[in-house]
Amino acid sequence: MKVYVESNFVLELALLQRWADSCDEILKLAERGDIELRVPAYALAEPYDTLVRRGRERKRLKQELDRELGQLARTAVYSERVRGFDAVTTLLVVSAAGA
């Protein structure tokens, strides 16, 4: 039996999203030879484009957040609270690299 997958299948696996386990089961079926997995070229090109775009967006968002948080940090009332955002901006950098 031939099973055709599309770009969301690839994204689920690449990003370990909600349905990654189900997609992994499909891969195992193909590895055992129970099915013949078909992956159209667009199903690889679209996820690649999505990952690159998300990475760019997260980098841009981090830069904007850094700029705004820097402005807030100049105000005594907010300077202490701004430090709590370090984890968020770090997450954006890490996710942009692996997005």
C-alpha cells in the first residue's frame, strides 16, 4: 500500500509536535515494509520554508523585545522586572536556531 504524506507530516516530525508519535508510527510501518511511504517534493520544500521563516521572525521579535526591554530597564520602577524576561529572549534565540 502506498501512503502519501504532506508537509505537516514532516513538520510534526521535525519539530516534535503534537502528532509526532503518530507520524513516527507511520515511519515504522514503512521501515518494516508494511507500507510504501511517498513524500512529494513540496512536502519537503514547504516545511523548510516554514522553518526558515519562523527563525527569521523569532530573531526579529527578539531584537524588538531587547530594544523595548532596554528602554524599560532605564526606568527604575521597571529595571528589576525586566531581568525576568531573559529566559524568554533566550528561548527565542534557541528556537530560532533550531526552528
